[in-house]
Amino acid sequence: MATSENALKLPFARTAVEMAMQKQGRDFVYAPIPGPCMYVPADDPRTGAVVGWGPLNDSIKKTGCLVGEALALLGLRTDAVAVGGGSVYSLWSDGRVAMTEQTREYLQIVQDVQDRGSTWGEAFDKAESEVERIKRNFRDSRTPQ
């Protein structure tokens, strides 16, 4: 199990999400219809998820979701992340990405807002607006309380 010392910390996650958002633009909308959000572009050969999806829209062929792109910028989008899918919570609990509880909560907010069809700028802004609450209510460590 990952320890707090080598887990992704909130300041690095915040910076990576902002950089990923700026790369596509604040107004970019990731639209994973007709399938689930993916941490890698849908035509990435590691996913195996494209078969049977029907036509893929341009946004999911162009990029992974905002969390996936942030993880890629940090060098943390491994094959296990690419093929595993799931929620930010599952990335944390399964140990596919070592991150603190604060980071997990921050990235989950990003993911939730994006998945409701909001722009990447809106997802980033909402997560940023919650940083103080996250710091108060979640530990800067890997292990659950």
C-alpha cells in the first residue's frame, strides 16, 4: 500500500488539473456519451472499450477526461489506470494511484462536475472553491481515518 510520503499531494493535483484544463481550454466539454468517462482517449488501444460503442464523438477521441489528463501530466496514467476505469475513489482505494485523502476528494469533485456536462473550467473552479473545506475535513495522508 502506498504511504503518505509517496502519495500524490493536493498542491500537485491542483496544478496538474489547472494545466490539463488550460491545455484544452476552459470551455472544453468532455462528452463521454454513449459510454463512461475514460482516463485515456477512447481510441487508445489500451482501453479495449471502444468495440461496440458505435460512433465516437470527437471529444472522447481527442482526450481522456480531465482527471485522466491531469494524471498523465504527472506521469501517473499507467496501464492500470487506462484499462481500469472506475471512479476516483476506486483509483485511490484499489491503489492504482497513490493519493492523499485531500487529493482524492479534490479530484472527485473535478470528475463529478465534468461528468454532469460542465466545462473543464467549471470543474476546475468548483474544485478550487472547495479547497479550504477539503483541507479542514480530509487528511493529508493516504490511509483512511
